Amino acid sequence: MDKRIKVKVARSSARSVGLCAGLGLFFCWFWSVMQNPNIPVHQGVENPGHALYWSLVLASATLSFLVVLVLAKRVSAGGRRLVESRITVALLAAYAAVSYVPKLSGTETLGSEYAEIVVVGALAAWLFVQWGSIVGDLGPRKLLKVSSVSLLVSFSLAAVLYQFETSLATTLLSFLPFASAGAVFACRLSGWEVDAAESEGIVEPGHSGAWHFYVTVLVQGMAFGLLHLLYSTIVLEQCEDPYCPLRFLNTFFPLVSVEDFYGLMSIFGVALAAGIVLLGTSVLRLNFRKLIYVVGFPLMAVGFLILASDTGFRLTEVVSHASGVNFTAGEVVYIAGYYYVVVTTWALCSYLVRMKKGDRVTVFARSGLALISGQLLGFLSSMVVGFEHLSRADFCTMAIFLLMLASLLIATNDRLWSDWGGVRPNETDRPSAFKVACEAVARRYRLTERERDVLVLLARGRNMSFIAERLCVTKDTVKTHCRSLYRKLEVHSQQELIDKIEAEIGIDKDQRLSDGQRGSAFLRKKTPGR
């Protein structure tokens, strides 16, 4: 028995390590193609430029999120995992074809560059939903811890890559989505698989006030889109400031040029995001409303404020030359704000799923759609309006005003408190009484994993046909599991099984009540004057 426990603990530890490593690989690649301001510069021989790159990659990702939402609605519960694995393999194959074949054959054209950007956007959206759904099944509290560790893994990996020549580092980065997907398959993870215990009684989020959440993410995405435009109109110069971070960091990253300094500084924002997430949730124990509106929005506004105060800005027609210390500091804060938003958004998505506001894939796809479409909308609207002709200070001041106005209008809505605003992530991992009872019975009678699934559905009153369809097995297989369950639980019918679960729920409630009474009595004894 001890040996079995050790094996189980070892497998669980290996799975956790694989989860953090795989998510860290995804974060690093996602940063390189969706946030790194240098990425358009390194797009091969036929460079499409900043504006076209961001427009194409964001538009492709936005359309891909919409496709995921359609698939989540139309694919049956039993076929989801198969569809997930097939689409993952197909997208990785397409990515390999458009990324490596033109380069190896020497046939790079502007068309092949466009194709690569479109596939990158589609793959980024797909992996965003897949990894979000995988960690979303952990619950908000564990999700925040795993995501924070993964951000630190991402930062460490990016720091190592900056030790190589640009061409080699870019090639190594292109392998990351394969490694990330490999972790999914190796650990047998799935973001699309439906859990029998959590798939019942889902309520559509349109009636739950969750639209406040998606509007919030959309506004935050629009602010990030403005930042993309800011980067595309700035040329970084060697600064003369005695405290210039480039001069200091060149000691540790000797191969980083002045042009690549944008990307180098942004990876420190990824590490900072991990620290802010842990501080806000584990130390300060803030609720979702404060995490998003009291920390998230002001964090992005502070990034813009620091950027605007850079004394190294010099305007030459429509191109600014940045050489001050504040510009790089503002970039770090702003990138930290981006990943802080992603992680807290995922935590809130996990909470909404647990509250039956939708299945995991749908909720995470909607949040990704709001974030990326917001970036696209912010980038395109700023180009159409002509914000690049403003001074940097005016540009950043306008962004700060829009952020704070949106935060004020959304956060003052009283429905946020009743929906999700007053919930702390650390308090959302308490399982329902029904789930606790099922798990207690499963442990006591040593049920197998499949028997546990059948137990949950039987306890909910489901019939054989429904269970067979939900678990993708035959009715004969279900009958076999039922006979085994009845024998182990010493019951003779489904009603007796339901009665046993309800009795277990009553025992659990009595135990909690007794513990609460003992705690209250202890406090009364310790309180003077009573």
C-alpha cells in the first residue's frame, strides 16, 4: 500500500512539473509572438513591418477564437478530446510547414511571411484556450500558483535565449509550441474533456452578469493595442544617462543590441507579473474586484505614466527616439500589467466555470476573444484616428484617461459584488457538498477512476443511456461498472446508491457544524470579559 502511495505521489509530482514547464513554454512563445516589440523586425528576409504584422496576427487570433467557440458548441462531449488532439496536430503541422519549409528551401516570399503570421495567430489562440482550460480545471487558487511559477519559467527561458545570436534565438523560439504541446500529450492533459461531476447544470453566462468581465478584458486589450502603436513609432537609441539599464544589462547580455533592448526589458515584466499576482492573492488576499480594478487598471496606467515622463523622448516628424531610463521602466510595468491581466482573467474564468456559468472551453475562449480583439481594435483605431501624430505625452495621457474612465464606469456597478466582484480567489476552491460526498465514498470503497465517473452520474439520477453517451462507452460497459459499484457499496439499486450519497452529505454537514461550534466555544473562552 505504501508503495502504491509513493507511486501515486511521484506521478502527481511529475504531472505538476510537466504542467508548469509546459505552461511556461507556452507563455514564453506567446510573449515572443504577441507582445515582444522586436518580433516584426525578425520576420525573415521579406519583412512585412510592424503595422501589418500586428494587424494580421491579431486578426488571425481573433477569428480563431470565434472558430473555437463554434467548435465548443457543436462538438459533442464524447468527441471533444479527439477533436482537440487532431486540431492541435494539424495546427502544429501547418506551423512547421510555413515556418521551416520556405527558409530551408530558400523560397521565402512576402506571401510565405503572411502565411506564417496568420498561422502563428491561429496557433496562439488555440494554445491560449487549451492551456487556459487545462489550468482552469485546477481551481482559482491553484491556477494562480501554477501560473506564477510558469511565468518565472518563461522569464528564465527567455533570459537564456537572449544569450544566443538573434537568428539562433529566433529558431529556438519557434520550437517552443511543439515542446508545449508535447507536455500536454506527455502528461495526458486535456482542456476540452468534460468532467462528469462538473458538466451538470451549466447556466448561460448571458444571464449572470459575466458580460461585465468580458467588457473589462476588452478595454484592457484595447489599451495594449495602443501600446503596440507606440512601439511601432519609436526608435531606441543608446542612452547617455549614467543609470542607463542597457549599459548595466550588457554585462549579462553582451549579444543584445540597442534595437533588441525593447524585447529584453519586456521579459522582466513577465517576472514582475508573477510577483504581483502572488502578492495580491496570497499576501493581501484581495477579491476579484480589487485585483482587476484596484490593481490591474492602475498598473497599466502607471506604465503609460512612466512612458510619458521619459525625458529621452525626441520627436522627429512621426518617429520618436527614446533613450531615457523611464521608457524602459514603463515598458516593464506595462508588460507586467498584461500578464497580470491574463493570469487573473484565467482565475476568474475558473471561478465562473465552477459556478456553472459555462463550460471551460467556452469561457476561456470568450475571455481570449475579448483580450485579443480588444488589442486589434485598439491598434487599428489608433492608426485610423492618427494618434501616432500626437506627442508621446499626449498619447499616454489619453490612454491613462480612457483606462481610468472605463475602470470607474465598470467597477461602480453594484452587480459585480453579487456576481463575482466580492469573491477572493483563495476562497473559491471549496468543493460542493455533493462532490465531497462522492469523493469520500469513492475513497472509502476504493473505486476506480471510471467507477467514480459512473458513481457521480448515477448519484445525479442519470440513466444507462445517458451515462454511456457521456462517457463514450457502450451500455454493456456501463452495466458492468454498475454491478461492480453496487457490489462494492453493498447496495441493490440506484435509489439506494443515491440515499448513501445523501447520507454522506448529511454526515459532512454535521461534521462542519460541529467543528464550527467547537471553534466558537474556543473563541468565547479566549475572549476576556465574557
